[in-house]
Amino acid sequence: MRGTPPRLLAALALIVAVTAPVALGLEGPPPAGAGTSPIQPGNQPTALPGQSNGEVDPGQLVLVEGPCKAARAAAPSLARLLAAARGDHVALGTEVCYRPRERQVVLSGNACSAGNCACAGPPGHSMHGWGKAVDFLDGGRPIVSVSSPGYRWLKANAARYGWNHPGWAEPGGSPCPETWHWEWVGDGGTMGADPIRADVVALSSTPSGQGYRIVTGLGAVRVHGDASDAGNAAGIPLAALIVTAAATPDGNGYWLVASDGGVFSFGNASFHGSTGAIHLNQPIVAMAATPDGRGYWLVAADGGVFSFGDASFFGSTGSFPLNQPIVAAASTPRGQGYWLIAADGGVFSFGDASFQGSTGGITLNHAVTGAAAAPDGKGYWLVAADGGVFNFGSAAFFGSAASKPLNEPVVGLSRTPGGKGYWLVAADGGVLTFGDALFTGSG
């Protein structure tokens, strides 16, 4: 990684007051409570068609983090769940996700040898064998107590992402309760209940402001308004989840970026390089394109910046201890600088990017998840998971969703061409519009 000590402009601004939302449109799937919820004690994950438990084709799995691989359908919601927990200052992690059959055999034998054969379960029947179960960690340790912050957070929030705590795993639910074990039934599970969707990672608007593209963690691209469909990565066996996207200046192409830094180019978006073959200290979380579209920056969670094409390197926070990880990035209009934004709203400025304020010194109700720069480069917006919008410098405030009940958390913000409005997009594909942003569809 190239890098120099960051130029951190140490100043904080008061949060601009967030008033009642003035959204023109909000669409999305019904909440989990509508119809029949899949979050039921007796519900179970569905098997993967054409696969054998514990012997799943690697192309049916995708990396979420560390060694954790999950079934493709379950992985995006797991990534969103983990990000939300950490944004709420809960150190949730994963110990086991997909578990091969040979490992199931070993664990079953060990349990029987210890006199717990009834709790082991026969190999080939574990929900881990479908990549649809996770044993969670809390602060790096297994969740073994109902008083654990991780367990309490999961009980309150996991259902929003389609993750279920089966009845047998509940305390008192069986002779072998497991407070750490949760299963994905977001597709409805074996009960065929209503699905719960939590897979959207980005919204990218067109140059005219008359449309946008919504991108999912598996690389699906859904176009609305005058946005053109130049292809997607949904049919590609991904090594890692898609985490962000950016469009070319004329809107006739776009890039999708995975957490390992793999870059997928569509339309007139040119490939200028990636970090797909580089060992990263932290996953890639953000991308910003240069004004002419002939280069881009990839940004890791530790603030490491990787420059490609005509994108110049102006500094990073890769060697700087951060209070919270970087979650978003935006470039200046001339492409001679960029901002990196942390989950606590801390803003780091490099090159000709000017510091206009941050929320870094204030406790937020929910973590910042996205950002956008004002057209003149003299301001920016930050958005939190609850839809709260914070504006700084020349970026005007047009409303927020902070007081509006959302099915899923907000994952990004995109401004209109003139900067007189913005779109918020939630993990279920719901779109909220403010100012002169037009609603042209959701999903």
C-alpha cells in the first residue's frame, strides 16, 4: 500500500439540526411483521438445491469476513447485520459460518467422546453445512450468556436481517441450548414464510438526475428512470461480497467493487486495476471515481487508499489509529483530493478537499453509513443508518428519515446533479427522496 501520514484537519462542527422528513417517496418490501414472519422457533434454513450438506460447491459460497463464508443468498444480510452491530458499538464477530462435512464428523466425534453425543447431531445435518448458520462471537469470545451485549443485540435486531434463533438453541429450549448459534431464514425458510430482504449496498444516480441504479451485495443491478442497464455481476461466482458502486461521468457505465478490492466494469467504465490479488489489512469499503472517469480510488476500512488510472494519491489514514472504521469516501470536483468518512462521522480531508465539519466528537444514535460531496466541493452530506442526515459547508439540508420507522437501515446517500436534493437507500431497496430528488422506483 502506498501511503503517507494523514493530514487530519482537527476541527469539529455542531450537528445541523435534523428536522422531520420530507420524503417524496418510500417504497420497499413489507416489514417482517406483515403476513407470516419467518422468524419462528421451529423454522429452519432451506437446503441448497443440487448440493449436499457440508459438500457445497465453492461457487455457492461467498466470503463475508475473515474465514467466514456463507451461502450466497445469506451472505449479504450477514454482512449488513455485522456492520449494524458494530455501528451500535457491539463487537459482534463470527467464529463459524460454513462448516464442511469432514469438520462436522470431527466435532460430532469429539462431543460423543465427551459424553455429549445427544448434542452433537449427525454429520450432514448441520445448518452450517448449507452455509446458512453462524456461531457468533462477542468481543472475540463465544456468546455463552444471555447477558452478553452481543446476545442482547441479536435478540433485538437479528430478525430485521432474516436471522433466526431456533427454538432448540434458546435457553431452556433443549438440553443443548446455544446462545451463539443463529440461522438465516430470510428466504422464508422451510415454513415458506414471507422473505426478509437486506442485501442492497448502494444507489448511484444518473447525470440527469432522472434515474438511478440500485446495487446488491451479490452484484445485481436494478435500474430505474433513465438509468441504463449495462450488465451486472449477479451470475458471477464472487469471491467476496460487492460493497459499493460508482458510475462514469456520462452515466453510461459503472463499476462494482467487492470487499477484497475486486473491480467489475460495465458499459463504458474502464478497468484500471484492483486490489483483488493484494493482501489487505482491512476490507475495501468505498470507491470514488475521478471526474473524467479514467481512474478511481479504492478505500479500505482502515483508511488505506489505493489509486488507479489517473487517480492521484493524496494521503490516507492507513497508519492512523481510528476510533471507528472508514465507511465512505468522496472526491472533489477537480479530482485533486478526497474525503474519507468514518462510522462515527469523523471526516478526514486530503489534497484540495477542505474540512467543513464532522460529527466525530458527538455520540450518534446510529453509525454513519454513507456520504456525498456538494457539487462545488465546499461541503458534504453524511447519512446515518437511521436515515439521519448531517450537512456541512455548502451542502444544504433538505430533510431526513431520522424520525421515520424504517424496515431496514439506510446504507447510502446520493445527491442530485445540482445538489438541491438527495436520495437515501435502505438495505431492502427502499428509496427515500428529498429536495428535488425524483422517485423512479425501488428494489
